[in-house]
Amino acid sequence: MKRRDFLAASGAIAISASSGIGCSPSLPDNRHIVATADSRAKYLAGLLQELCVDIGPRPYASPEYLRASEIVLREMKLFSPDAAFDPFTVDRWSSPEDQLLTINSNPVTAYVYQNSPGTPPDGLRGTVRAANDSKSEYDLIDNDTGKKTALFFIESSPHARPRYYSPGTAKRINNVPAAGIGSDDAERMAKAERDGAAVEWNARIKWDNDIATRNVVGTIPGESDEELVFLAHLDSQYTAPGANDNGATLILMLMWAHAFSGRRPKKTLVFIAPDVEEAGFVGAARYVEKRKAAGTFGKIKYVFNFDSFTWGPDLVLFSEQKVLLQTFESIKTDLNIGGKVIRNDRDGFWLDAEPFRDDNIQALSISSEGSYVFDKCWHQAEDKPEHINAEWVENNYRIFTRFMEKVMDL
Ligand SMILES: [Zn+2]
């Protein structure tokens, strides 16, 4: 932990205070916001407009992200009087200039991965060579030195999209810059290799150190101080307005919170909208560090991470907790709404839940699949409210409010 972060952590009284069950002011009751299917649809549409249209892409620690976090705080205050920002600093990556990839001077859309190194100021030139048998990756080879200087990954989607340049990716590809290219351009890349075509790529990036950002945290104190933690990230990729990833799911989480507002539930409910999910779960990790430093991490009994519930009607569950899985599946059967339930082999400490990994915590992470939406929208400019299926959101509202009640009885 850097000194500045330590000072931020020790000053973050709001987090430790709001996680206890001390003498809270009376709890505001805003159940009316989610009282009917109509009011829920209106709430969803209104917040999608504010977050994904009025603001749009909200990459971590950006001015757009900070504006979006104000909106989430405003909404959290409706159920949690001590809702607060959870501040921290992070080194911020951005791609401030136009990126350009050309084959024999003809442009091809490519997006440099988030947190990837960029190209030198005058770009990179060379020829491409398939990096593996499946032809899903191409190395850019400098013709003078014979060295690999960049990597282009052919996505499964027709259009280009960036991914996160993780430390694992960096290691695997020797820290060269990487970009995603759409599958519609796969044949052009194959032809460029066959022809030995001239390839040139310009994608300059910028790092700003120690930029202030924040998670948003709202708590509904329960009869018991045992905590259920809910996570739905607020940041988006720099290329995407993030309606599916993760706007609609974050709004769903706020709706569940409104449904439990106005009275003490059996257990304490902590709702977190973390920053920097899209670049290594940094916001969630900083939150966990602070809770550990404050000596309150042990109150957390369950962690639920919700990411992109609207890729399709089918929910994908990550968990090794039999009781949680059975509880969930029995609710699905009782209500008989929504699509299939698909179990993933991995445990529940997935994505933003990862930093919470602990033997005393039960974790469940959930995403979705089963429609055109993922390939059309993921990390792309098309991730707009018009590709949100409000019926799936409504189904998940009903399923998860029931689920939360059951989990509080466990
Ligand atoms: Zn996401």
C-alpha cells in the first residue's frame, strides 16, 4: 500500500462506520420506486439514460466515471442514509488519440487493449505472421530486426473490441502492445500474411499516476451485523457506454436495495458499485484492504458479484456453495421464469469477488448468456440501452429479491 492510499484508508471513516449496526438514523423507505413492474421499468430506463447515454463510456477514474458515481451515490442515499464514496487512487490508463491500423494503407478497425502499452509516437510497421494454429492471433514483425513488436487478436465478434491487458497477457506476449480486431476482418489479416503486405499501427496511450477515484457503498443495517455484500461494477471499457456491462445489472442491484429499504432486514446488506473492474478488480481490492485494516472484514459472510445479467435469458452461476446453489435453483423452479441455469466450474470468487477470497466467506458470482447481445455489444460502442431486454431485467428483479430473502434465513 502506498502512503497516500494508507492515509486515504485511515481517513475512510464512512466505510467502517456504515458497516456497523450502531445507532443509525431511521431508514428511508423507498419501496415505492420498485413497487410495480411499470415503476421498475421506468426506473431502469431513466438510469440507463443517465449513465449510458447522457454520460456514455465511463472508463475507470475518468471524469465520466466520477460523474456516474455521483448518480449512483444519489440513488444509494435513497435506501442508505450513510451511503458514501470509498475513495482511493489509481494509475489511470487512457487512449487519448485516434488509433489507426492499416494494411497497404487501407484502414482496419483495431482497439488497443485497456492497460496495454501503446505504440511509439511514430507508430509500428512491419508484416504480420500468424501466432498460432487457429489463426486467431497475428504478430506484427519488424522487418529490419525480425522481432515481434505487437499482437493482434481476432475476436469472435464481427466488430473490433478491446480486452483487459492483464499481467498474465503481458507475460504471455512479452509486454508488446495488443489490440482486438473483429472477425469480419479475419480474412483481410490472413491475406495480409499471405501477401506480405505492409502493416502499420498507431495507438498511443497515456498513463496518469495517482488519480483519485472511488467506489460507491451503501448499507442497510440489519438485525444482525453479519453482512451480505453485493457487487456490481460501475466502470466500463473505454470503447463502450456499458448498458449491458454493467449498467443494467448495477441498476438491478439498486432496485433490490430499494426493495429492502425502510426496515432492518435480518442481516446487514452492503451494496457496492466498484470502480476498475475492467482493469483488474482494483476498486474491490482496495475496499477489502480497508475492511481488513479496520478489523471489520470478518463480518462479511456472503459475497455476491453480479456482472452482465443481460447477455441473454440464461444465468451462469459460479459457486462451490451447494446450499446457495440449491437455494437459487429452487427459487427458479418455484417462480418458473427466465431461462436456463448454467453452472460454471469455477468458484464464486470471480472478477470483483476475487479480492474477497476467504475461507469464512461464501461466494456466488453470476453472469448470463444465450442471445446475440454479447457478441454485438461486449466492450463495443453498441452496448447501448436499446440492447437491454427489459423482460430479463424484470425476471431477475423477481428472482433475486426472493433469493436475498432466503439467504438471510440461512
Ligand atoms: Zn463487466
